Amino acid sequence: MQDHIALSDGNRRRDDDPTNTPRSRRTKRGNPERLEADRALYERLKRDDFVGREMERLSQDLWVYGWKALRAWMRDGTLVEKCGERRIPVPARWSEIEVLKRRGDIRDEIAHEAVQSAVKTFTEAYLPAGQWDPDKGATMRTYFTRTCMYAFRDAFKKWASGYRRHLEMTASAVLDGDQIGRGMPLEEGVIYRHAIRAILQDATPEARAICSLIYQQKITHKEIAAELGLTSRAVEGHMRRLRAQAKLLFARGDAVAFYGRIATAKAGAR
């Protein structure tokens, strides 16, 4: 099975791994030796009707390869950029890219769904249909990497949809209703709501959700991070930027800050 080493040999060169290969080497298409090995492997798979032990081994190899690549690129924050370079746009917000960098459990969730889909598509559809063509210069792994990126885009959109919906629901529970300033004298309540909404008008969805949780007395960063799928450091980062925005609004007179009992209505719970 020497021909199969191109995909599965555990002693392959370090620069065969996309997570370790320099950008200049990654963008160079093809490798004559690997292409010939892939070509020979494809002919054997075709002869066996794309079933059997060698097909199973290929699927396992691709699974490990795709899993390592997607998780590494999510962890270092480059996966969305890499997809864009290959004309596979991923509608990710910068804050969501940060979530992927910080949360291993979310990386695992998205990578699992993406690789599972990519392996199935590549081995059950693309290879039998002859969509991979070694004469075009791309190795099986290169072609499979692109398949993984499409699958990542779909898995990410699914995760992001639920994530954004949760943020919106968390924020609207307080901030989009009339709970802000409830129990205050009418005029003071109106001014208080105006100030809060002015501060949050251009805030990130994460910052809005964080403020809503703070208002509901879930005030520790650890609790908020657990609720929103963030880290304590990310929560502090959102609040730091929001405080800077609030100071700017107050300095310009675009919002009125209360320094009496209204401004500190929630501070006592800190």
C-alpha cells in the first residue's frame, strides 16, 4: 500500500500539514509525487466501486486531517479569511471570530458537523462522480480542504444563527422593553432610558446582552460569560469599549448621566 502513504502515513513531512505549512508553500498548487500517489489511489478506489477497506481508511484519514485543520484555523482566527481567499464568503462578525478563538467546545461543535459533512460529500459524491481531477494540479487533500471550507461555512451559519438569536432575546428581555427605569419618578425614568439607549445604540449584540444581564442582577463576569458562551475576558473587553463610548456621549452632551441614586441603582449589587 505504498501509494496510500500520500494521505495516511503518520510519518509524513511536517510541511504536509496545512496547520504547519508556511503561506507561500500552501498556495503552491500540486506536488508531483503526491498527485501520482493520489491518482493511483483513485484508480484502486474506482476499481472497488469506492467501497471497502481502502475507502474506509481514506475516510478516516480525511476526517483527522479536516478536524485538525479546521480547529487550528478557528483557534488562530484565520479560517474565515482563508475561506474568503478561496471565494467562500463566511458572514462572520469579528466578535464571533473571537468566540471561536476562545471557546474550544464551540470549535469542536462546528468542526465536527463540518468535517462529518465534508467527508460524506467528498467520498460519496465528489470522488465517485469524478469531480476531483489530478490533471488540474490539486491533490485530494487540497480539494478536500476546499470541501471542508464550504461545510464550515454552512456549519458556522447554523451555529451563528442560534447564537445571534440568543443574544437578541437576552438583550430584548430588558433593553427593548419598558423595564429600564421602572420604579423611578416619571421624568427621571425617561431620561435614564434615553441615556441607556443612546449608549447601546451602536453597541455590539454581545454588549447589549451583557448589559441586559447586568440589569437583571447577573452581574459577575463569570456568570455572564457562561450564559452567553463567552469568556470572562471577552465580557470585560465588551464592557470596557462600552464604557469608553458612554464617556464620549456624556462629554458631547448626547446623553445625561445621573450621579445620584439613579446612576447607582444597580451599582450596589457589584
